[in-house]
Amino acid sequence: MLLNLASCQKCKGDLVHQGDEWRCLQCGTYYYPKAQQFPEAIYPRKTWSINASIQATQASEVRWQSSNREIIEQLSAGSTTRDIASLTNHSPRRIQSVKERLLQAL
Ligand SMILES: [Zn+2]
């Protein structure tokens, strides 16, 4: 069951989704999404911004993984920082920071 807390325009009550309409649990007012009478109830801004930040995190994670792919592969294969540094021409400091980030993600 979908709930939209403190979203009633009349009484700031909680809306419950029933069929294609929202009803306030406290005062019983109905809101119909099709009439666009209550857009905030269907797409609360809070939800959007949370989703957006999750997507941003994932996108930067993907970029980070692809730019460090060589290092990650070598680390997974059990190579030492020094081996990876000579194989990939990356600085030991960078390899160390990749290693730390991978450990944090575990
Ligand atoms: Zn209400």
C-alpha cells in the first residue's frame, strides 16, 4: 500500500493510495492524480532528489571503476602494489588509494 505522509493540502494528514486516487486518512479528502490536482502527492520532491543522488553516486562509481580497471584487476589477481606500479605505470600512491577504496566497499 502506498502512503504519502503529511501531504494533505487541507489538514497535512497522511494520504493513502487507493486504485487511481489518493485519500486523506485524517480528513477523508480525495485527490485524483489524473486531474493533476495534486502533483506533489504523486511525485514528492524528496523522492526525486534521493533518486538523483543515488544515480549520481552510481555514475561516478562506474567512472571510477573503468578508469582504475587495470589496477582493480591486478589487485584481484593478488598482485602487490609494487608489481602493479611497474605493470601499469600508475603511482604506488594511486594503487594504494584504489586498494583502500575497494576495502571500504566490502
Ligand atoms: Zn486531510
